[in-house]
Amino acid sequence: MSIENIRAKLLAQLNCHKLEIIDQSALHANHYENKSTSPSHLKIIIDAVEFNGLNRVACHKMINQILKDELNSHLHALSISIK
């Protein structure tokens, strides 16, 4: 799945004020062998209305739930920064 597909998936479920997705796969080329063309290591910088009143753990769980299919397949590492 491409970064644009991941962006679309997040935007479909969250009302984002800010959404930045950075592919960090190249930084981990020798650490993790990714046989697909999909990104394996992503950094997400995000702020969404749905996060109001939630702690960081709850926000991370929400994002992990949205991206569960990717995390169970090609996405090896996900760094999340809540703004």
C-alpha cells in the first residue's frame, strides 16, 4: 500500500488539522528486508479533532486500529507524533 493510500485511509476516519507521512524505509534498509514495494517504516505527524480529550496512548491505539491491515502485512514500524 502506498503512502497516498495510507493518507486516504486516515483522512477517511479522522478529521485532521495536520497530517504528514514520512517514508523512513530507506533508513532501515539493512535492518529489515521488505520484499514488497510498500513502505516498511513510516513516521506520522498528526493532529485530529477525534484526539481532543484523549491521551497519547489512546490516540496511538486509534491510529493503529485504522492501519491494522498494514501493520499486519508490510508495515514493520510506525512512529507517531501527536501535535
